[in-house]
Amino acid sequence: MLSYCTNVHPAEDLDGVRAQLAEHAAPIRKKLDVDVLGVGLWLAADVAEQLSADPGAVRGLKSELDGLGLAAVTFNAFPHRGFHDPVVKHRVYEPRWTEPQRLHHTLRCAEILAALLPEGGRGSISTLPLGWRTPWTTRDEDAARRNLDRAAAGLRELEDRTGRRVRLAVEPEPGCLLDTVADALAWLPGCDTDYIGLCLDTCHLAVSFADPAATVRAITGSGVDVVKVQASAALHVDDPAAARGELARYAEPRYLHQVRERTAEGVRCCDDLPQAFDELPGTGPWRVHFHVPVHWAAEGPVRPTTDVLRDALAALADPLPDVEVETYTWNVLPEPPEDLADGIAAELRFTRRLLDERSTR
């Protein structure tokens, strides 16, 4: 089921989650004129703890979702808390998979998702690619392996107990331990791939300058499943020197915006957009980790990497995994929308068209 990720909404308590469903998700469903809208829930750590301790509250949330015509089909457990703080940056990668808090939060989310899934549904949970790349030691490597093994064992036990399968989707991201899909494919086969697979974020894929169709072919031959697709778009600019003024409008203080430049010698890297202006040569095209609306039809030097999203979806085999539109940056865009629901509905219509085009090929 196609869904959108609710991490775009700043809610870090249960009342806030309920409010965002009623005030945002339900109006989006009505704008789309569909009987049921998929939502990819983001539950901050405190909300997940509250729900996991109160089965009645989970049943109440399920009832509210049903009444609003919403279906929770996937969770985004990458951000732990504070995702809409004034400055997030590197803190979004904490706690790492080396720490018990990450394991605990993920299994709490899985328990809740299993209870919210539609009858006969499967579930997916996207998570961070181990952590930021530094610091990292062999001891960290061993700890991350152990915790992911424990996560897989917990998901297996959850399925045995509830009959609901929830799988973990590790999401490569520029600058992290698993920076690219290739990094993830080298690491993940050591996990229990019945319960741990890949989250293919098409913004992150674009930033890496990887060929989307070739990447999907590599995944297909790896023994690792794409458990979830995050339909998203990065910024692309052919001439960053000429477009510096336009690019600078996206250098906002809340989130990290990794930059990659393609040169004749290979891809050069910078960890955030403000530094990229000084640290990268600016002679080749740039891709910037800034999730812009996937339907955006920009005119000018800066454009979205919609072609990467289209080509990645076209290359995936049936049955498709969960597809979740994840544009969490609406509120930090240079020109935020007057009506957020209109914007998200337009993204979902656009992504649905891409999926329909795919089915006719």
C-alpha cells in the first residue's frame, strides 16, 4: 500500500499523534478521494513507550485510524526523538545500533505496528544504517551485530506470538556507516535476512549518483530483500557555482544536508551544504540530501531527482514492497506551502501515477 510518512508532523506525545492524524492525514485522504489512506507512522521514543505499556491505548489508536479511513502499514523508527527541534543535524543518528536504546525502541515499535496492521497485513520498520560513520570501532561493529541479531530474534518471536510479520528495513544514508546501497549489501547478508532487509530511499540513492536500475539489479542478486521504498527526491544542480545563490536558500539550520559532487576522478563528499560551498570544487554536478517534494516541477538551475525515483520503481519486481512518500522538509523549504495537506496529496497522486505507469510497462 502507498503511504506517506508522518515524520513531517511535529508530534512527540500521544495526543499530538492523534491530532496529526485527524488534522492532516484524514484531510489528505479526503483530498485524494480514497476509502483508505496508508500512513507510515513516526512515533517518538516516549510515545512508543507509552503505547507499549498500555494495550488499551493501542486498541484506541487502531480504532481512531479505522474511523478516519487510515491504515498504519509501516513505521519510520529512524528518528528517536526531537525530530523537529530547532537543530537536529547529527543527533538524528542517535542512539546508534550499538546501544540498547535503539534495540528497545525498535522492538517497541514492532509490537505496536503488529497490533495496528490491517487484517492479513505485513509490516515494515525503517531504521538508521547503524549510525554516523565516526566514531566507529571493532567493538562498535560487534555490538551492532549483536543488537541486530536480537532485533531479528524479537521480530521472529513477535510473528510466532501474533501471526503478524514485521520486518526491519535498514536505510543507507550518505555519511553513515552504510553510506550507499552497495555498503548495505556488503553488510546485511550477515544478518537474519528473513527479518532484516533494505529500505531503498530514492533521495539517498540519488545523492550517491548510483544508477537506479543497476542498483535494483544488484539488490536482486544479493539475497537481501527490499523491505520498504521511501519515495523521495534530492536536489540536483548541473552548475553549482552558477547556482550558488539558489542553493544557499536550502542551507537551513535544522537538518543535515550532505552534498556529493561528481568529478572525473569520482564522487567527492561533504557533510553539509554550508560547508560544501567552500570544500567542494563546484566544477561538476551536485546532489544534495534535501528531501524536496517528489512532484515538484522546478524551473531553473535546481531540480528534483524525480528520474531516479521513477527508474527505481520501474526496476523493482512484483510484488512491490511498502512504498512510503517521505518528504519531511516541507516546513524548512525556502517557500513552505500554504496548505501542507494539498502538497502531500499532490505528492501521493504523483507517486501513484508513477506506480500506474510502472504497471503498464
